Amino acid sequence: MPNHLKLFLTDFLTIHPEDEVPHNVAKNFRHNVIMGSLDLMFFIFGDGFGSITTIMPVFAATLTKSPLLIGLIPAIANFGWYMPQMFLSNYVSGLKQKHPFAKKMAVVERVPYVFFPLLALLVPGIPKTSALIWLFILITWRGLASGLIALPWQEVQASVIPITHRARFYGVSRVLAQLMGILSSILATIFLSRLPYPQNYALCFGTAVIAQWISYYFYSRMREPAYEADDAPASNPAAFSEGLPAPVEAKPTRKIIDLELFSTILKRDSNFRYYLIGRSVIFLGAMASGFLAVYGIQRFNLSDSRAAVFTALLYFSGIIGYSLGGALGDKVGPKRIVVASVLIWAAGMLVAILARSEWVYYLVFLMFGLNTAGMVLGDSILVMELGEEKLRPTYLGMARSLTGIFVLIAPVFAGALVEAFGYKVMFSVCLVLTLVGAAFISRVKDIPRRTSRKPTP
């Protein structure tokens, strides 16, 4: 096993001639892999103390009993990440260097985290309604701030990590980040179980702030290749001759919103339309994600500290997911990774419906972690391959913003179902929608991979 791991890492960190990677990308490849991995490791470490799918909803549950409001916590944060990207696409496309702008937005992203520990400390002295309002303001701020960095961050990732190595980079860096997430989950469990409320949450949120700024330091050290206007990497013509639709030839402009370009892409690119429909339905099928921790705690009469245990399970299974996705993604392509991940989520919904004990219910979080890993890795890479290289920011922005509205709709729908029919009916609806989404995504085509080259000893 150690020899196989060594071969894998050696091959991953080596740029081969047949990979046809530009020299200015290849020369900084190892440095960017290290800096990018450290950035992600400390970011996820911090996120483990304030997870929007486990700890934040449970914190909100100490302020309200409304399923709808609790379910909105992850939805608002995720919606804020998706929505701004289309509005930034033309601006980012016009930047010769994306990293300087990305660093500025990374600072903006980290500002709202400072106020979460302050809010936790204020909770005993202010009405719960006021605390809940401030929590939603901060969650919204956090989400929108993350949306400002999302597109330039993805563009920098795409420019420094060649397509031949992207799945392995995402796999290796995310596995390391998941290990850091497990460590933070263990610490969060100790903080939440041994300290009084709300000091326990304040310490969790405060530790997250420190980790976020360490993450920023490493991100600021990334080295983005410099391209002249005509030297940017071209599309892969062979890929389109093997079944992908012809690329849209339109060029991005300096307009804030280029509706003509957006319309052209939507009309001409059926592959992209399949993606948008499938991804939107999958978001609706994932509407249960914000309710899993709260339902488990209420259903099996558990303490709040179990939220950190749920988080640890997510990170643990995420390690498996990222390992498999990283090892296979560059061979099988991101579309297959996405479809498999969606089917795993469907299986998780079935377990949530049938679970009769706390221990069986833990399987839901293990499957959720596998699903999240596959979706993060597969979907991130898949979107980068749906359009012409020069229009990548436009495709990324449209893919995120046009589907992001369903992130916000989903918990409203889920909350209404829970209040009217109960959790199990909501889980059942999620199961059906997830299978429909998988059917649409299975029709999407990504760039074919070479499978003949074996790792170099």
C-alpha cells in the first residue's frame, strides 16, 4: 500500500510531456499544489467549528423551534455563494490576472466570521428573537461574501491546476482538509460538551476565525501564470469531435451583465442545459441537508454535542469520497463522479426514512459525506469543462447563479413539508427528486479522458 501511494503521489506531482501543460503552469505546479492544499486544510479546519449543515443549525435550534427557519441556515449561506457569480463573470473574464482580485475578495469573505463569537456571547443578554435576526444577518453576510470570492477562486484553481491533474488535486487536498476537519470536530465536541452555553459556541466560532486567517496567508502565496491575451489555453478541439457540443464562439465583454451572451449560450448549448436542469433538481433533492442534524437530535433525544459528532462523520466519509474521486476522476471524468454521488445521497435518504436507532442514523451522515465529497470534486471540475476555455468564467457564473436560486427555494419547500406532513415525507420527496436529477446529469457530456497512461515509477 505505501508503494502504491508513493507511485500515485509521484505521478500526481509530475507533469508529463503528453499532458501538454504550458511551461508557466508546470514550473509552479508543485508550489501551487502545496499552497492550495494548506489554504484548504485550514479553511476546512475552521469550518468544522461553525459548519452550516450541523453546528450552525443546532445553534439556531437553541433560539427557535421553527423547522423552516432552521433549514434556512445552510440554504442562505449556500445561496449567497452561488448567486453573485454570474454577475461577476464578465468582470473576471476581463482580468488578465485573477489572483489579485481573488485575494481582496478573500479578505471580504473572512470579515463576517469575526462577529459570530460576539453574537454567541451576547445571546444571554438579548431576546432570542433579536439574536436570531442577527444570526440570519451574519449568515447572509457570510454567504454573499463567500460568493464574491467563489468565481475568482475557481478561476485561479483552473489556471494553476491543469485538467490532467485536477481530480487528483481536489482529491489529495480535500483528503488532507477532511483530516483537519475531523480534528476540528473533535475539538468542537469537547468545547460544546464541557463548556456552558453559550460560551461553548463562542469558543467554537472564535477558533474558526483564527483558522480562516491562517488559510488566507497560504492562499495569498499562490502563483498564477501570466498569459498574454492571445496565449490563454485553448479549448480542446478533439474533445468536441468526440461527442461534446461545438463551443460557443461569443467573447465575453466588459458589461456587468451580458444578456445576449447568456442567451446565446443557453440556446446553442444543449449539454449545458441538461446540466442546469439536472443540477437544479439535485439541489431540490438535497433540501433535507439542513435538517439532518436537528432531526437526529430530536428523533433520538441526543445532546447538542452530537452535532460535532455528525460533523466528524461527514469529514471521515469525505476522506473516503475524496480519495476515490481523486484516484478515479482523471480517468473516468467528473460526470460519472457526480452521478455516483447523487445516487449515494438517494441511498442516504432511504436510510433516514427507515432508521430506528441512533447508530443506524449515523449512516446518513456517512453517505452525506460521500455525496458531498463527490459533488464538490466532480461538480467543480465538470463545470470547468462545459464550455470554451475563454468563456469559462461565464459558464461558471451562469452554472452557479442560475441553479443557486433552487438552494434557497429548497429549504422553504422542505420546511413546509415538515410542518404539514413530517420529516419522513420530506425525505421521501428528496429521494424522488434526487433520482430525477441523476437522470438528467447522466445525459451531460464531459471531456473524454486518456486511460492508457500508467503511473510513472
